[in-house]
Amino acid sequence: MNTAENKRSIMVGIFVLIAIVIFVIGILTLGGQQKRFIESITVSTIFEDVEGLKIGNNVWFSGVKIGTVKEINFYGESQVQVVMNIEEEAQKYIRQNSKARISSESLIGNKIIEIFGGTPAAEQVQDGDMLASEANLNTDDIMKTLQENNKNLATITGNFSEISNRLVRGEGTVGTLLTDSTLAQDFKSMVASLESTSQNAVRASRDLSRFTNKLNTQGSLADNLLTDTTIFNRLEQSMVQLEQATQSATQMAQNLQQASSKFNNENNAVGVLLNDQQFANQLQRTMQNLETSSQKFDQNMEALQSNILFRGFFRKREKEQQEAAEEAQEQLEEQQQPIQDNQ
Amino acid sequence: MGLQDNKADTARRQKYVVTRRLDRIFLELYKIYAFHVRFFKEVFVPPYEFKEVVRQCYEVGVRSLPLISLTGFIIGIVFTNQSRPSLAEFGASSWLPSLVSIAIVRALAPLVTAIIAAGRVGSNIGAELGSMRVTEQIDAMEVSATNPFNFLVVTRVLATTFMVPALAMYTIFVALMGAYLNVSQNELTSFTTYITQVFEAITFLDIFSSIIKTFIFGFTIGMVGCYKGYYSSKGTEGVGKAANSSVVTAMFMVFIEELLALQVINLFRAM
């Protein structure tokens, strides 16, 4: 083998070696990026709809890529089972009560599975475990909501347009306010009135301030009431006495109430007098009898005065009464005589 | 007259199985088939022409490297620059590394390498073997008990088959570096971020499918060049025709294979 051939062979060898090195570096970098050469566990979850998720799509936990989608299979009648490869390093952070949902890397990015939630009390996820899934808002739902919002926005802007048109035409209260010069003048005068009112209010507040200053003047009643502890103590005592009087009055009222309630019963004399109809009738008859008896007694007494045996007694008493009256007249006259002399 | 015409028609029918043109096409197809069968027979049969294989590898691989590298570098820059406005419309300029890596690894690098190789190596092989055929060097080799097929065809086809994938690797690397140069200038993306995004977008299937494609492209370029040169005729005119035909046919075949490979790869990607 001559030198030229040797050189060619070496060059070809270097050429091929560098190409292989590029290839191997590419494979290793890609494998490292896709976490192909590290230990992983398998976790699955079941979705109603995977929204176009593909094998190889990323699995995220707290925004960090922790694995890839390994398999997508139909499950049951219409559900879809998604099997994921999760790095062993991330295993300790994922709990058995964590959930999975379909999401996307960005607004128009690839679909991903996002694992979230989980409580520290729960055990960490194990190889072959199944995580619960959560349905997510898909793009169609978002678009529907946006469409609804657009319609509402169109209606609102239409209404605003109508309002502005009416304002321009001077319709309605606000429109009239904006276009009617009379109303503007009224408004001006109203503002002027308001200004006047506010000035009055200022004056009133000034007077009030002066009045309160007077109240605070030392020696005034209000000041004494507010500051003098002796007056306050007296007032307090008065209040206590007033309270006691009120209590006594209350007690008295209660007694009266009890007494009046007794009046309504027939087990006592007053109650019988007030409430017993039969007794009232008897009493009435008795009173009638008494009246009749007294009339007859008067007649008897008149007859007795005419009687010769008792006539002397009645004349004697009449004479004594007459004498007593005359004596009283004399005393009165004696008393009035010195007054007339003085005058 | 009529009798004579009938006789001539009958003679023509007896001379050609279908028609002259169709017969030629089928004959050509058979020759291609026989050429391939002979290659696969000869490739495993000693003597093995290692020195010649290495020489051809040097010619195909090492000598083509500067041209391929420059082309790849330019492709990387140009493709990135041309893709930017479309992505910028969506405010997605940050996706340039991903887009560029997918385009380069999946299609651009294998195709560009194959086309450059077809243009440079295919024409070279066609012209070389054609002139050897025209100057009866191949006949002389047969007379001197040297297997010209083994020495001329097998070595060249092996060289193209193995060197085109290697060249494609270089092209991928250089094109991605060219794209990085452009991206870092415009988007101020760091090298780490760029590499992360490049490898985030591609898969093992992309890399392996590209490599397998380039093996096929290399084999095709070698076979087409050797076939056209090996069976060239008509003197010096035939040499030029063989060289030209080698390039055109090889490029056409490369694009057809790219299309077929894409369908097959998509089948795998869907699985």
C-alpha cells in the first residue's frame, strides 16, 4: 500500500468516524432529551376524551416534563386509557390521589397530560397505578364561550349605539339635559341654589360650633353636667331614688291589680257587693224596706213629738239651740267691733 | 403492393413481441433487474476490492464534503430566514429551531445530500464508466480475467451507499449550525436553548428514517450512475449522454423514493 492510498484510507476513516460521532451524539442528546435512557415507571389514567393526544406527547407535573405518553387504548364502551412513562425521579412527588388532565403546551402547542394535586398524606404513586382524571375545558368549549361573549358584546355595543343616537337626537332625560338650553339654565340656577344652600350650611355649622363652645363654657349647666362630679353624683342618687319610687309605684300598681282581681271574685264582701246579682237584688229590696221604714219612723217621730209625754223634751232642746245661736251671734259682733274702731 | 405490405407487417410482428418501443422498455427493465441481481451476487462473492472501495469512498465522501458542507450551511441559513416571516405573523418566532430541525432532519438534509451527490458523484461515475465502455477498457478487463463488474460497479455502489448517509450526517450538523447562526443573530437564542428546542421537536423515528433514506438514495445514485455508464454506447456522445442521464435519472429516482419513503414513515408514525 503506497502513501497516497494510506492517506486516502485515513481520510476516509476520519470522515466516517466523525459522521458516526455526529450520529451517536445526536442519538444520545435526543435520548437524553426524551428521557429514553433513564428508569421509569408506568402509570395509567382513563379519559372520556383525549382531544387528539398522541403517543410520545409529554407528561407534565408542576410545569416540568416528567415523562411521555406510552400507549393510548380504548377502554370500556367509549373511554380511552392512556398509559404514561413517568421518571422514577419524579415518582416521589406524585401521590396516589393526584389527578391527570389533558392540557396543551401553549395556546396552539401540542397536547400534553398534566398531573396535578395530591396530598402529602397519600402514598406516592407506584408502578402500574391508575390516576383519576379530570375533564378539562377543550378548545371547542372555549370557542363557544367566546362566541357567546361576542354576541353579548355585539348586543351591548348595539345598545350603546342606540343610546348615543338618542342622546344626539335629544331623546330621553339625559338627551334633553344635553340638548335643551332651558334645562341647562335650570341646572345652572339649581347649582346656584345649591351653592347658596351650602353657604347656609356653613353658617349653620358655624352657629352650631359657637353653641357647642357655649356649652363648654365653665360654670354653665351643660358644662356642670358634663364635668362636675358632685352634680353627677346627685343626679345619680336622684335617679336611684326615682328608680326606687318607680319600683314602689310598680309594686303599688301590682297590689291594686291584685285587689281589683279580688273584687272580681265572689269569695269576699266587696266581690259579693260588686259581682253578686242576687245579693244586689236583696240589698236593693233591703234598701227599699229601709226607706219605707224610715218614712214610717218619721211619721212615728212626728206623732211622738205631738205626744204629751215627750212634748216637753223637744221644747227644751229647741230652746237650748236658740240660745246657743244667739250667743254665737253676740260673740261675732264683739269680734267685729275693734276692727271698725281701728278703721 | 397490398400483398407486400401485409408481408412486411407480419415480419415486423414476428420481430417485436409487442411493439418496438414497448419491447425496448421491457428489455431495459430486464437489464436493470439483471444488473441489480448481478450486483447482489457479486457483492458477496470474493474477491473483495477493499482498496477500490476505500478509494471510491474517498472520492464520493471526502471529496464531496466541502461542497456538501457549504450547501448545507447555506440551506440552514436560508431556510431559517425564509421561515421567519411566516412564524412571526403568529408571534411564534421562538418556534424556529423546532421548525428548522424538523425540516432539516426529516427532508432537507437527506434530499440536498442526495441531489448534490447525484450531481457530483452520479455524473462522475456515469462518465467514468461510459468512457471505459467506449474505449473498451471494460471489455479488456473481461478478456484479462478481471471481473469488471466487481471492480467497477460493486465498489462504486458500496461507496455511494455508505458515504451518502455519512454526508447526510454532516449536512444535518452543518445546516443546524447555520440555522443557529441565523436564529442567534435575530432571536438572540442561546445555544443551549436552541439545541433543546431542536431535539424537542424530532424523534428517533425522524433520525433513523432519514438515515435509512440516505442509504437508499446512495444506493440508487451508485446503481443509476454505474448502470448508465456500464451500458453506454455510441462513442464519445454516449459518454456525455451517460453522464447526463445518470444525473437526471438519479435525481428523479431520489424524489420518487422520497415520496414513497414519506408514505412508509407516516405509516410508522401513525402506529
